Amino acid sequence: MAVTATTPLWQNIMLKNVTVTGSTNAGILWGLPEATISQVVFDNVKIQATTGMQIVHATGISFVNGSTVTPRSGAASASPTPTARASRRPPCDERKTRGPAPPNPAFFGL
């Protein structure tokens, strides 16, 4: 699909000093083929969940400073993201804010 004014953009995100226990799944990062999630850093994040984390259409995902994902079953998985397409999107400060509001924190079990 083409990138439009309503295409959400998720980039340069940091989660720091977070501990999660007893979650159903470790998390899902699911971008769009035409607008991948990029540059997400998990810094000192520890997640214990029933199943692993799923990452689709995302690049630059980093787990640093002892960050761990510990599933009881189902390893963390990532789907490859095509890298041949060059982005023609202007830098963030040149675009109007767009896209839907972030999900309700209850979605993440908070």
C-alpha cells in the first residue's frame, strides 16, 4: 500500500527499566510493510510471559543493559523486513502529526 496522511509512523521508541511478570505474551511489535516500526530500544527490560515476543515489519530493535524475554513456551520470533525499498518519507519534523492515538494501556495488561 502507499504511504498516506493516515499511515501511522512508529519510530525512535525507548522502553527503560520495565519489569513484566505473568503476562500472556511477551509482546507484539507489528509494523506495516509500507511503514515499518524502527529504532525501538528495550533498556533494562525484563519480560516473563507464557509465550515469546513477535516482531513483524520492524527494523533496529535492540535489547540492551541486561534486557531479557523469558517465555515458558514459544520462542521470540521476528519476520524479515524487506530492506531494498528506500524510504522517501520526509524527516519527522517536516510532517504533520498523524496516525491513530496510541493503544489504551489496558491493551498491554497495565
